[in-house]
Amino acid sequence: MTSKEKEAAQGKIAQLGKKLVADIEKGTNPSIEVPVRSLSNISFDTKAKTLVLGDKKARRFFFNIGHVRKFVQTLEIAKITKTLLNAGKHASLRDVYYMAKRTIPQTSINIVDEQSETDNAIEDLELITDLSREQLHMNANKMGSVAGKVTIEDKGDTSDWGKLGSGGWSIPSNVEEIEFKKVTGQYVIYMEKAAVWERLHEDKFWEKQNCIIMSSQGQTTRGVRRLLQRLHTEHKLPVYVLTDFDSYGIYIYSVLKFGSIGLAHMAESLAIPDVRFLGITADDINNYDLKRHFIKMKDVDIARLKQIADYDWFKSNKAWQRQFKMMKDFGSKVEIQALSSKGITFISDSYLPEKIRKKDFID
């Protein structure tokens, strides 16, 4: 973060404080206005192909028993942010939780009890200030790995993603300051499972196929999403998604492509409308004889599938509606690792090269 960006962030926090002071001086109930983060305030921009946060806002008042807890939590996070910015230091989300967790003097009430409360307050502060948590000096844990023919510079250190051993390069929460020195891969595959990433890495798939492989063990982190978007927009690399054949895998793809409901306000910097789904598909199950590896769907899986199929961004997509219907008819899901039944390196040697060569994707 440059000194100018730091000053701008400090100014946004100060602006919030000044507004509350003005309320008090006028003798009015101090209040904070926060955009509503729920599906009811989300729309799908068919032109941009991303989710968009609507105009609905909620006003929280200090002298309101139903609002005061979240009101105080938001101010506590703003105070912590100001401390971090002034000191030029960063803190993890867990650090912030412990910095906020304290008992209000002369009471038995904690400002926060669970980390989910500070996480929500941080997201509220993002909306209030129009700044990301990374710009506010708060970072999530590192939960992603990447390998490929890419050389970067990060805070003065140069790293070659193809020469970092079995663990690859560990993707940080904030990837804004990374400078790409050399990118020779032709495309990027993001996979849901870290175990699948390890399989492809050990097989040197990225080297043989001249690509980049990335994973964050399940739902994508912000750092991973932003890194994927930067590789796509700055280096024009196609991005393909490989997940299990279930509603949760499809949701991972949906978040990467359209953005997430909770972070619709950041879709512009995180979503990749051109991303394509590589597999596992219902057709793969038939083509590669994977029905014997079916895992019966539970009621929660079926409910989640119905919910996703009803999303505006999937409703009119015939290719996806066909997949949803086949999944429902199967009454079962299939994991990526089911491909190992065809041979330990089948996914690297046959499945992925064949699907990419045939351009067997779902958009």
C-alpha cells in the first residue's frame, strides 16, 4: 500500500468517526448506515455477468437495544483498523478477533464472543468505507497453493512457481503487490481438492501441459480469487474449474464466475465472468463409467441443488439445467478422486488433456 492509499484509508475511518461525533453534538441518536448483504439486495447484471449489490441499506442506532451490539462491534473494528494503519502493521482475522474480544468495564458483557462476529463487522466496515479488508490491513490465513511456469516478485523477493518443491507457492491473502515478471503458461486450472492439486503437481502436469495449477482446499479464498482474476485479466489466460460433481462443487464454480452473495460489493475485483467449468460433469460419469462410485445425495444436498438451480444466473442456462436434472435423476454425487479408479495418473495423462483438447467445457 502506497502512502497515498494509506492516507485515503485513514481518511475513510476518520470520516466515520466525525459523522458519529456530529450526531452526538446535534443531540441525535448516533447511527451507522450499512448496505444490506443478503440475496434480497443482490441482482444479476446480465451484461457484466456478475452479481451486483443493490441500494438497500440498514441504519443501526446506538440507542437501540436491537442494534447496539453490532454498532459497538463495528466501531471496535474501526478502532483496530485505525491502530493498524497508523502503525503500518497487518493482522490476521484471528488476531483481530482477540484484539476485539474484551469485557465492557463494569459489566459481564463481551464486545464479541465468536470470530464470526468480528468477521461480519469487518465486512460491514468494507461496505461503509468502500475499502477491502486487505486495504484496511486485515488478512485471512494462507490457504492456497499454485505451481507453474511463472516468476513473480513479492516485496523484493523473486519466486519461480515451478521451483518451490512439493508444496508449490503459498498464496497469501493480499496479492495486490505481487508483480508478474514472467508468465508462460497457456491456461490456469483451479481445483477444489488440494489432494488433486498434489496429484497434478507430482505428475508435473503444469510442466507437461504448459499451464498453471491452483487450489485452496474447497471454497476459494479472496487471495486465490484475486490471483486468478489477475492472471486472467493481465495475461489473458483462460481459467478452468475442476470440482466434484455435487452442488457444492458447482457453487465454487459459481462464486469464481459470478461472485458471491456475501461479497457482491467486491465482484468487480474478484469475479471472472469468462471462467469455464471443466468437470466433473454428468457426461463424464457416463463416458468414464463412474456410476459405480456414486455417493448417495442427502436431503441437504438435494435442497442445495434446488437452490442453486433457481439462481437467476443459472435459470436460463440450458447446459447447466441439463446437468442439474441429471444430478437429480442420479440422486447421487461423484468426487474427482473417483477418476483414480482408472489409474493413479489417469487424471493427468488422459482425463484433463483430452477434455481440454476437445474443449469440453461448460460456460
